[in-house]
Amino acid sequence: MELSGIIRSCGPAYITYYKDRIPKRHVRTMQHIISCRTAEWGGHITVCDVCGKKVYSYHSCKDRHCPKCGYKDTQRWLENQRQFLLDVPYFHIIFTLPHTLNDSIKSNQKLTYSLLFSSAVQTLFKVLKQNLFGGNVLYGCMAVLHTWTRALVYHTHIHLLVPGGAWNKDTGKWLSSSPYFLAPDKALSKVFRAIFVKKLRKAIPQISLPQGIWEKDWIVKTLPAISHRTNVIQYLGRYVRKTAITNNRILDHTNHTVTFKYQDNKTRQWKLMTLQEHQFLYRYLQHVLPKGFVRIRYYGFMAPANRKVLTVIKNSLNEEDNHEEAQKKDKNEKPGWLCSCPACKKGHLVIISVIHKTQRAPPKWIQGYE
């Protein structure tokens, strides 16, 4: 089953029901998904250099929320990350906002998501300086925003991938942390709550926060360290560049209901959930990010402005940078568009013609929202 079929089926009724309450970016995302890999985006015609079979291939929409798109881009992104990763243990820390703040977050998504990034990173670096090395050191991390659970429930949290150590700017040496412990979760939780609430009240003075946010500890969880750089790359592929749900998790779409599978966080068992079409679509679209919002960010010595510092750190660890070798290897490989022929399995598909984009108007139920 595919998400595009669900949108075609219940999209018109969904837009009619919500009318002016539906954000334009949600409508834009629906339009991209239903037109993905169709003539509307253009494409190309290829022919097998062995059997002569012609294959028509349409382009993808490139929308980051589309479950069809992103595989090749993800593989290229993961390969590019090799040059920025150190061969040291990496810790995975998750900062979660309480569900009692969901209404405030949804009303100010771009602002609160940005505050979540800055608060989590500020908390991490502050606690590390107090409990780890202190002094004139530079830490680094990569942060990724997620807003969903496996069952598509709205659950705002941020994943931090943190190298186990710091760069001493005075001595020019790498300081390694313990491979088993980085920072106490309870300390991170208390500091994170204080920093985020302070930032939120400063940004939105009129906001009314529920008293319950002070009664329970905010969830901050540190997962076991990832020991090797290759494992980090594989880990990034699972967690970083993915959508809220993929088409292979959608099992059935009949009688105006959608059944999909999800993995239970506690038991790790796969379960089934059945929702009405509009309920399923609502759960999916609430995870569409604000236009132009960057959901993967780098801080400290991993920030783009500190690439030279990162190179110095890699040299101090006596790491060989194989990025240039990988690029040379890629040049010797066959171009990506030389795909294997699906018919004879021996030849390669060579582009012989281009299919230009059509000027077809969007469906009537979408017109007026573009």
C-alpha cells in the first residue's frame, strides 16, 4: 500500500473538513506525494544496451516528507558524513519535551523547535563542562529533530549524537571520555527544563504554561555508546534522514480505514493499528515541518564554521582521511544513471530521451490552497 493512494482517497474530504484551518504546507506536501514519480515531474526514457528494452522513469518530488523519495540522497549524505566523523565512541542522547506542552508547540512550531535545538545543546555543553573536563575545551555534536513515535503520535524530541571526548584548545590535544559514561541523565533533565522554559517565556511572554511541567522530571535518556565509525554510519541511516512512516509499513487500506504496523518501544514487538482515513492522514501531516526548517544541525567542533578545527582533531587522532580516495573511486565507477536492466539483468539502461514536466493543474480539491 502507498500513502499517495490514501491521500487521493480521503484528501478532498480532509481539506473540506478542515478548510481554512489546514496549513498550506500540508496541502503542498499532499500535492507533492500524489504527483511523485508521475509525468508532472518529468523524467527520462532509457534503453538497455544489451536487449534493447525501453524503460520510462519519472522523477521524484524530492519532498523530505515523501516516503518514496530520499533513498539515494540518504546514501550520498551518509557517505559524505564519513569525513566528519571521528573514530571515537559516540553517545546517543535523547531530549524529550513533555506532552503537556504539545498545544504550545503546535501553535509556534518554528520557534519552539529552534528553542529545543538551542536548549538541548546548551544543556549538554554546560553539564559536560561542569562534570567532565571543564577548562578551555571544545565539544561537538549533531542534533536531529523528530516529532513522532512509531505509532505516529505527536512526540517532540531531539536526538544528539555526541563524540566521547573534547578538544583542548590550550594544549591542542584530544581528551577522551569514558566509553561507558558521558553525563548523568538527571542533571541533564533538570538543566534542560530550566533552560527551555526560560527561553520559551522570553520568546513568548504571554504564554501560559501548565503547572505540571515542574511536577515531573523531563525525559532525557542516554543510550549505550556506539563504538566504531562504521556503526555510527549505519546508525545514522536508521535515525536521521527518514519520514514518519514508510509505504512498506502500510498494510491495508479498505472501507475508509488504514492499517499499519509499528514497533512497540517497550516490548520491541510489532503491532497493528487501524485508524479511519482522516485520522491517519492527520497523524501523518502533523509531522510536516515548517517551510525551510533545518532538522539536522551541527554544533561545536562539528559545526560547518569549525571544519578546520575538525581536521586538526582528526590529524591529532592519527586518522587517515579516506574521503579523497572515496571520491577517486566514485569517479572510476559507472555513473548512477547506468542502472541494471530489469528485463535481461545483464545490460545497463542508458538515457536516450528526456520527458519534460507537464503543466497540468493540481486537482480541484487542492486548487486555492497553493
